Amino acid sequence: MKKILFVNNYDMSKSRKFFLENKSPSQHLFGTNELIETGEYEVSYMLAAPKNYKSKILKLISLIPVWINIYFEARKFNYIYGGADFTIDFLEFLKKIGVFKPKLITIFHHPPFNLRLKYERYDKVLFLSEYSYHEMCKRFPNLKTTFEFLQWGPDLNFYQRFSATPNFKINSDEIIFISNGKTQRDHESLVIAAEKSQNRTIIVSDSQSVPPNYEKNNKYVEIYHQEEPNDKNMVKLLNKCSVLIIPTHYTKHRLGPIGLTSFLDAVALGMPIITASNTSFSDAVLQYKMGLIYTAGNAKELEEKMNILKNNKDLVIEFGTNAYNFGQNNNMKAFGEKLYKILEHI
């Protein structure tokens, strides 16, 4: 039995428990569930999270005892798999000086990556963004063989358990738009676009993230309050909607996997996608004809894209069908199979 230690910045044991209780899809386990199911791998989880200091220096210092603990635990394993950008970087430096031997695999999430790739060497670096993968292959051709792009995919069994019928097959007289994410979401622009286009729009938000330009008497925008994530309730809510919007704030560079969880929701359920141009998956949305792209930060363009779908139900069905087919071909099972092959060949 091969042993893997998965290190992440949130409680993976809790995520595994929620999955086993049918409360959460397996994609939040980043392929470790699929490895466990092969019967060939034993997976353990560790948490690497700094204390909640405002100072970055204090946060870094608070990680030192965490990293020391991880180091002594990690020596017992064949593979160390890092789920967040910083969680196992320190092990790479120890491996360079010859005091650490297990194989190191990590996911690079949020650019820029140049400094880390210039000084760090992993056995495998995984990218969830195809754009970032190709960009880093061009910049570091000597490391290309250590890079892999893995299309993160949905746990289809979970979605089908709570939503037997794909969204594009559900007949609805009204096109309902929804944004169900929080991180770096430009909900201010979405409120403007929904009001201008007079489209019924739902924004999922906790009490701290309600867009400042939203007012309770808004005729078109509804806030669905959710203080803590609830995957089961979210699937049921999404199943009542028509189009998933992933609006992100304007940036000069392409984002990392911001909005990717929402993207998985859309392709699992067969929902058309409207997304900002700076998301990591905007190219895929266009390539596979899953929806429409607008310039990040441009509320007028977002309004126009919403109206295109409101006035064309056939296009909603076409994009929804294409999104669903993408999800069927790029699901969590496929992610796990590719991860398995990577581990077998390093």
C-alpha cells in the first residue's frame, strides 16, 4: 500500500467526512478520494494554515512550528501532495539539500509563479488552469516535463443525487440568472447589469459580502443568504436557475482558479455560463461553446450578454447541453485517473 500525505490550508479530514456523509462532492478532495478507491493508496491529511494575524510576517512566523510538525510526519510517506500554494514549499528546499526523500507533488493555484519555479523543484507541478500551464511551459521549457495540466472536474454522482434532471432539460418560462460564488466577485457590476436589463438575478452571499449598491427593495436582484457553504442546498438552488454568472473584478492579469468551483457546478448541472474575460476557464467556455464572455469590470457588456440569453432560449439550451457534455467528459473520475497515472510514473 502506497502512502500519501495530502497537506492543505483547510481541514481535509472534515471534507472527507462530509463526502462520506453525502454532504459534499469529492472534487474538494482533489483526487485523493479516487486514489483511495483504487485500493492501492492510503491517504492521510494534514492542515497547514497560518494564524489569523493581519501582518504577513507574523503569519509566516506562525507557520514555522506547523511546517516542523509536517516535516517529521511527512518522512513516513511515499508521496507528499500539496493542495495549496504555500503548504509544502519548505519541503522542496529541504529536499534540495538532501534531508528529505519522499516524492513531492503540488498544485499551483494563484499566479505569479515565476519566482517559485525559478528556485523550487518538484517532482510534479499540477496546474488547474490550462492557460497557466501553457504560459509556464513557454517560460520554463527546461521544467516542462514536470508540469501537468489537470482539468478539475465535478463529482457527477453527487450532483445527480440531488438533481436528477440537467438544467437545460427543465422547461421554464423565466430565465433566472445566478452568481453563487464569493471570492473576488464583482457583484456590484452584476447588480447594475441586472437592473439595467431587468433580469431576475440571484446573488449568493454571506452577510459580509452583500454588494454595497444592493438595496432590499430591488425589483430584479435577490440576495440568497448563506453564511456557511452547503453543497446540497446549493445544487437544489442552482437547479431552479437558468444561467450561471461568474463575474470577477477587473485585473491586469489572468486570474488563477477563481470561480472554478462555480464553473464545476455549471458543467455538472448543464447550465450556460456567462463569465468575465479574466477567469482561467474563459477560453474553455468559448472553445466548447458553453456560454458567453464579457470584459471584466464592464457592467454594460455583462448586461448585453444577459439579454442575449434572456431573448434566446434555444441558445440557453445549446450552451447548457455543451456545458453538460463537457462535465461528463471532464469529471472527477477522469481527474483521479490522470492523477493516478502521474503518481505511477514519477
